[in-house]
Amino acid sequence: MSALSDHASSPLSFAALVSLLEKIFLRHGTSAEVARALAENCAGAERDGAHSHGVFRIPGYVSTLQSGWVNGQAVPTVEDVASGFVRVDAGNGFAQPALAAARPLLVAKARSAGIAVLAIRNSHHFAALWPDVEPFAYEGLVALSVVNSMTCVVPHGADRPLFGTNPIAFAAPRADGEPIVFDLATSAIAHGDVQIAARKGESLPPGMGVDSLGQPTCDPKAILEGGALLPFGGHKGSALSMMVELLAAALTGGNFSFEFDWHNHPGAKTPWTGQLLIVIDPSKAAGQNFAERSQELVRQMHGVGLRRLPGDRRHSERSKSNAQGITLDEQTLAQLRELAGL
Ligand SMILES: NC(=O)C1=CN([C@@H]2O[C@H](COP(=O)(O)OP(=O)(O)OC[C@H]3O[C@@H](n4cnc5c(N)ncnc54)[C@H](OP(=O)(O)O)[C@@H]3O)[C@@H](O)[C@H]2O)C=CC1
Ligand SMILES: O=C(O)C1=NCCCC1
């Protein structure tokens, strides 16, 4: 659901887009809490120009809810297991409400112990990961999160897919400016971007994936229809993807990317896996103020000619959307309104 036509809609405010998406989720059986969490997440991605995980994902959420694969009414169970460890069973629901439910305890533990871990299992994550970490940095905390997805990436040196696209997101406060945030798939390209390229009839750059015979291809359809993705950076991205499987699944009690089978749920799109978050209170660290130190690093990076930090593009898209509204193409907006029953 992206760039289906060239005709732009009238701009929507962020609140109007959240409200429209909320109606879609409610109409397809989620609780009010889940609808709000997913609508804010998805509208935030669209507002920030993170199109692979913005409104493009809405039909996938809807078909998944219709398939019965995920529980849109799940109430997460939060367990206080140790001074620096919180566990959540998401109850076969979405990961974002599970994080929201555990957040106050996680932050309290991070502030008292200096570091705290949140292990979410039995959860579905179908979204961009930066919305899960960025808010911690606005509160002066450092956050790192990983989530595993579904088998579609060939480990470096292997001949068949095993890993998910397994993103890693990091956020840190800085003294003078937006937090430093990066969020990247450990595959050479996110699965969502392959779907968007296929829909637009565009080729991919070399090195992104292989076809059903394991041969390199730039054709997104060949990757989606029996082919697979490659890790970014060869053995290095592959090692990070392996780490994500270990932290997001083995450590949380969730499924590895290859462990769930959604074949009995036609229409299911959301990986049923796990997620790990680590939150650090930098005020507990020795020495200087962390936010000043991160600002100094940014200053030095700019000093050597760096013009774009990770997150800069998103923030400029966010400023533009906040000033001018969020524009969808007309066909996409019509589809969203139909899904909302309007
Ligand atoms: N839920 C799930 O299971 C999965 C979710 N995803 C999501 O897909 C999204 C897209 O991932 P991916 O395609 O890897 O992201 P990108 O490759 O587009 O970007 C990765 C990071 O690098 C930054 N960046 C990109 N280009 C530059 C540049 N030229 N200079 C400096 N920084 C740069 C981006 O910042 P900026 O944003 O400002 O451009 C971003 O922080 C992520 O949000 C991820 O969480 C991916 C896989 C699975
Ligand atoms: O783009 C991706 O890669 C994914 N996004 C949502 C969950 C599945 C993988």
C-alpha cells in the first residue's frame, strides 16, 4: 500500500492519521489499547518517512488479524524476575503493547540499578524498531533493542535461508539536538523494501538476494517467490543476525525465526517471535555527562565532513510532516478509509 497512484491526498495531521488507523484496528478486532499502540507506531513511521513500515503495512496487519494468527485482544503478563530483569509474555499479541505494559517497571529498574533488561516472548513485531528505543533517549536513557522475524535470510556461507531480517535499534541522548538513533535490518535490505520494489516494478541493487536456485538476482519478485535475502556485510551482518536470534529468541523464550509455522493461517504476515531491550541509565556511569560526551562525538563527526547522521533524514521528514501534514496517495487513503469502514 505505497505509491499506488501519483495523485497525492490532501495532507493529514498526525492525529488524524492515528485516528484513521485506530479505527481500522478496532474494526478488525483489537482492544482499544492495542489499536492505539499500533496506530501510533504505524502513523509515526509514515510521518517520519519510514515507508516500509508505515501505512504500507496496514493490509498485512488486517489479514493477520483476520487469519486468527495473532490475538489482537491479548493482555501482556509482566513479571518482575530480578533487580535488572523484566519478563513479559505477550500472550500471542503484538510486541508494542507488551513493551508499554512493562515500560514503567523497566525504567524504574534501569534508574535504580543503572541497567535493566526487558525480555518479551510470545509476541509479534511487524513494525519499525526505532519507535521502541527513541522515547528512552528523550528521557536521558540509552536503549538497545533487537527483534527477530521470519526465515528469509541465508546465513553467510550457507545455501538456504534460516535467519530473519532481524533489526537492531539503538538510541542515546545528546546535549544539543535530537537523540542519536539508528535502526537497521541485519539483512542487506528489509523485506518490506523488497515488497515495495516488486510492487513498483523496480530492480534492486546487486548483492541483496538470491533466486530460488540460490543464484544472485536483482529481481525483487525472484527473491519473494522462492528466493531469499542476504545478510548485509557478509559474515559481519550474518554474525549480528545470529546474535539477534540468540538475544530475541533464546534469551526471551520466544521462537527463533525458523520455528513458527503459519501455513495453517492463510493471510498471516506477522512473525511470532521475541524481542529484547536493554536500557541503561548513563548518569550511573563514571566521569563526564554522557549527553555532553555524545554531543562531542557528533561535533567531531561533523568536523570530519559527515553531513548525515542516522536519524537525520527521519527527523527532517518529521519536521516536514508536522509543518505540512502527512500526504498519502489518493488510492492508499481510499483503501485505508474502506478498511476503517468509512
Ligand atoms: N519488525 C521487524 O521484524 C523488522 C523491521 N525492520 C525495520 O525496517 C526498517 C528499515 O530497515 P533498513 O532498511 O535496514 O534501514 P535503512 O538501511 O534505510 O537505514 C538504516 C539506518 O541507517 C541510517 N542511514 C541510512 N542511510 C544513511 C546514510 N547515507 N548516512 C547515515 N545514516 C544513514 C538510517 O537513518 P534514517 O532513518 O534517518 O534514514 C537508519 O538509522 C527499520 O525501521 C527496521 O526496524 C526491518 C526488519 C525486520
Ligand atoms: O521489513 C522486514 O524485513 C520485516 N518487517 C516486519 C516484520 C517482518 C520483516
